[in-house]
Amino acid sequence: MQINNLNSDTNKNAKLHSLILIIAKEVKRICEENNIPYFIFGGTLLGSVRHQGFIPWDDDFDFLMRRSDYERFIEICKYELDLEKFFLQTETSELNYAFSFAKIQLLDTEIIEDFSKNVPIHHGIFVDIFPFDNIPDNQKQRKKLLYKNHLLKNMLWVKCGYGTDKHKKKLSYWIFKFLSYPFSIEWLKQKRYHLITKYNNVVSKENFISDYPDVLRLNSWFNNIKKYKFEDTEFDSIVEADVYLTKGYGDYMQLPPVEERISHSYHEINYGPY
């Protein structure tokens, strides 16, 4: 068993990338065998377009799915995912898992994020699978939805034990802790689910991810799919990658300054048998 201190492990990204890619290929396999549309996005799509693979200093992998496809994917994983090798983490798999998206983790590995280091859940090396939901075009309804989502998200994070030592010194942390006190984790999760899926039967121009709602995407982007090279394989994403990446990153083909090439903050990584 190999435990690594990230400050001394100069090859940690290459090792981590290789294991993340194992998980990503399993997600791709399940989706393709069951005709489930998926999209790589965020830094994963940027890495594919600019580097034909991982951004060298990045250390995650993000999938995006329509809510209906996401829920079908979760159900299919219960009997098609190789459960001797992978673990499906969702808001229903573990009480204290506070996010509204899924992670597929590599069993017998461990990656401890500073934000969740004290939470009693599985902490394996993972990829993220995000569902997206419609956000109303009406600005008043949109602001109300985003405000309630912000409250419920932070109440859940605090209630479940998330937060760095720095977070826990802020007044806002204790406000959310106070607000969440009368409610159970189960009730907060159910309330959030009903809120974020409220407009999925309503036609809207844009969608959002409830845990990271700052960036909105056009629903029309997800009507057409294109394959993008990523390391030694290909993954699907939107045809309008240039529009999306320009909106999110500006001149995205230009490398950022060295001081801005920041990896996620991990407390510890255990590669297990790998």
C-alpha cells in the first residue's frame, strides 16, 4: 500500500491521471452500452481541446448529463458497474454525502480533500458525474431558485460536516449551522431535490448545476454531440465547445501564468494496489 505526501510526490499528477482515466472509461462503457448521452465539460473539455487529454496541473474529470439520463445512469450502475472495482457514491448511498451529483470511485484507493476530510464517507479516487437541470427564464423565479439553492446547499454542507478549518472560522459557517439545526439531513436533501428539478418540465433556454450554479449553459448546446480525443481514447461533448470554452475561460488556448496553474487541495492520496 502506497501513501503519498503530495508536497513530495512530483509524479502524483501522472499517477492520478492514469487512475482517473480507468474510472472515466468505465463511465463511458456503461453509457455507450446503454445509449445514455453524456458530455465531458469544464476543465476536462478544455484539456481535451487544448492538450488532447488532461491539463497537466489539473486532477479531476467531469461528466455532465441531462437529469433524466443521469437518473437512468445511476439505476443502471447498480447492476452494470463492476462493484468489485468501483463504488457508486450518491446522495442516497451515504447519509453524510452532501452533494447533488454522483462520484464513481476506485475501490482500495483514497483521496482526502481538505473540504471533506472530516466527513464519514468513502474517499476513493473518483470522477464526477453531474446532472443538469433547467433554470427558469423568468428573472424573478431564477433569483428565487438560486437563493433557495444556496441556502439548502450550504445548510447540507455544514450539517454533514464539510468545510476546511478556514471555513469553520467564518460567521457564515455558523449561520448555516444554526439554520440547519432543526432539520434532518434527509429532509434537506429531499427539499433540495424538489427545488432543483422543479423546472425540468418547463421549456427554458439555460440549465445549471446546483452545487456549482455560477456558470449557466444553453440547453441548445446539448442537441448535437461530437467526439473529442482525450489521452488514448475519445469522449463525447457538445459541438459548440468553442463558444462554451470562450464563455468560461476567455482565450482558452492561451496557457495561464504559472502561478495560476493550481491543482485541487488534497490532504492525502493513497493509491492502494495501484
